[in-house]
Amino acid sequence: MKGFLNEFKEFINRGNVMDLAVGVIIGGAFTSIVTALTNNIINPLIAVVAGGGADQISGLVIPGTDIDFGAFISAVINFLIVAFVVFLLVKAINKVQDAGGKILKKGDGEAVVEEPPACPFCKEEVKEGATRCPHCAAELPQAAAPTRKATVEA
């Protein structure tokens, strides 16, 4: 039982779980904003274009049935807006994490940028310490090591 609790503790303490929790909370809050946008701005525009009044989407409902294309279009627009914003957030977070791992600061005001090792033949990234490229199968002249470039901060 103790091993199970330790494993659960490690799982919870991973950064991915906390990021997921924050993402769900922010996603829920953002979804309400997007729903208000579609219900109050986009749906009335669709109704006017479809031939109904500004307060109804009668032009998008099949008479005599419960099929409501306006509600479906609204849900699709909601999804696309939320998915696009989540995509932008994930892309920004990944970019920050990638940049943060490569810059090492020295005490004298100089920054060292560490770039991952690359194959000299195909120029693809290889793991540190590799002696053969996994992409082109070329034998590397020496074990792959990251390169460091010093830059002076302004």
C-alpha cells in the first residue's frame, strides 16, 4: 500500500498533472466567454443572414422537427474558438519551456546558449552521447555532445 501511495504522490507532483489542472480551470472559464460570444453576437448574425429575426434562428430549423442547425453551428464555432486558443497557449508554453532549458547564465553577465547535438551529415538532432545517427545511420566521428555558444547580455 505504501508503494502505491508513493507512486500516486510522484504522479501528482509531476508538472504535467498540475498543468492539466490549470488548463481545465482556465478552459472552463474561457468556455463561458466563448459561449456568451456565440449566443449574443454570432447567433444573431447567423439568424439575420438565414432570414430569421435577430432574436431567433428560425431560418436554420427544419419545420416540424427538433433539428436545429443554428445550435449545431453555434457549438462548432464554440469548439473552434476554444481549440484555437488552447493551441496557442500550448504552443506558447512549449516555446517558453524549450527556450528556458537552453539558456545557462553565468555570474559575470554572460549567457551561454546550449544547443542539442546534431548529426554533421544530415543535420538532424541526436541524443547526447550517441555514436550513430538514428536518422541517416551515419557513424558519428565522436560521441554527440551539445554545443555551447557564449553571448553577452545587454
